[in-house]
Amino acid sequence: MTKAAMASVVFWSVATVAFAQAGKAPQGAWLQDGIKWANAPKEINPRLSSGRAAIVYFGPNHAFAVIYATVNRVQRQYEVICNGCGQVVYSGTWEIDKKTIKVKYRLVSRTVEVAGEQLPGPLKEDTANLEGDAIVFLGHSFHRAADLDANVREFVSPGIAH
């Protein structure tokens, strides 16, 4: 991990705690809980595992993303989105509304095209809730995943109309 990436991880971790304590929206990447992790073959890497997951991202300037992807991890070392695996990316915005976070987003890309589907997709509106150290969104619980911050920002496209 580069010094810049490490500084980014530290910044977003501190910012997340500060925002949560102030009752504001969380920042950075949040990984879905309950992922079914599969171990890589021992001859490839005995500590590597991967699993399909949803990742939600609350970025600066109210950038929001939902990414469905395979996440590779070595416990207590790193988590990263698998770049060679299928991905579905939604992009949009978030805003605070009392004690909830209102999000507006639309499908902007997917690795495997669906016949007849036009991108960007229709606008969706949902609500996320901060519950203790977790975010609840679309019926799933998510935990802070600072390791994924820089990786997720690669998918957030500020030029897409929301």
C-alpha cells in the first residue's frame, strides 16, 4: 500500500468516526455483512478468500455508489474488489434527512450487458439508516471497510448525470 493510499485510509477512518459521533452521514466504503467467503486453492494462496458482496459508498460532495462485486481478502491484511470479476455499478447522490440518509442512484454499468437494457438506468430512491456501527440499506447490514475506499473511488464517476 502506497503512502498516499495509507494516508487516505487513515483520513477516511478518522472522518467516519467524527461524522458518526456528530450524527451525520458516514463516509467511505461499507461492506455487506454475512458474505459467504470461499477459500482460494492452497497452492495459489492459503490465506486468500473471496465472496460476492454489495458495497455502498458515501463520498465527498454527496457522491454515492452501490457496487455488486467479488471482494478478495486476506484477513487482517487487506480487502480489494476483484477487477477481473463481474461488477454491477450504481451511481448517485446522498443527503441527510433528519436521522436517515436519503439516496438517489441509477445503474451506470455492468460487466455483462443485459439485452435491451439501456444505461444509465432509471432513477431509484431509497433510505439508509445508521444503526450503531452499521449501516442498514436495502434490508442488509453493512460495516465500515476502509481498505476498500480507494478501490471504490475508481468506480465513482462524477460526470454521470444523476
